Amino acid sequence: MSKTMRVISSLLLFFTMCALCACHYESIKLDSSVGTIEFTGNYQNAQFYVDDKGPVTIKYETVKTETGAEQVQMAPRTYKLSEGQHRIKVYNKDSVLMVDRIIFIKSQMQQEVFIP
């Protein structure tokens, strides 16, 4: 094998290795199959069920600030749900059914549930 042929073979091998290293695949999985529901209206001490699972109580919480003062803070009113059809039931603090809805959640969509 001639010297020129060895140089060409070495260069070809080098560029092949560089191309293989450049083809490294890495991905980050985003949770795009999740949407959210947001409760609005009179949701103080309401309990909600999603697909007859629950209850989750939406209530105010008292927290202490850095200065030691007490501050009333609302618990989260936005909740994640998987894509698809869901049945939402909301009861007030006296266990009266206030909302009974079927909602459709799509990826990264926010659906409002108004509580009268």
C-alpha cells in the first residue's frame, strides 16, 4: 500500500469517527400530555372529585411570614390532569353538589371550572 493510500485511509477513518461522534442523540422528555384545570368563583372550602377520585379540599391556609406575622394564603387552585375526558364534581362545605361537569383536557391546555 502506498503512502498516499495510507494517508487517504487514515483521513477517511478520522472523518468517519468524527461523523459517528457527532450523531450522538440526546432528548429531553417534556410532559406534554398534561393539561390543567383552574377553579374560579366561590371555591373556599370546596371539595372536588376527578373521575370519582378524591376528595381534594381547596382552602385558605395561614402561614407565618419571615417577620413572624400570620398571613392568609390560598391553597393551589390549579391542578394537573392527564389528557382525555374527565368528570369533575365539586361540593361545598355543606356537601351540596355545586358542579357536575364532563371536561376534555388536551395537551398543555387549561380548562376553567367555575364554582357558583
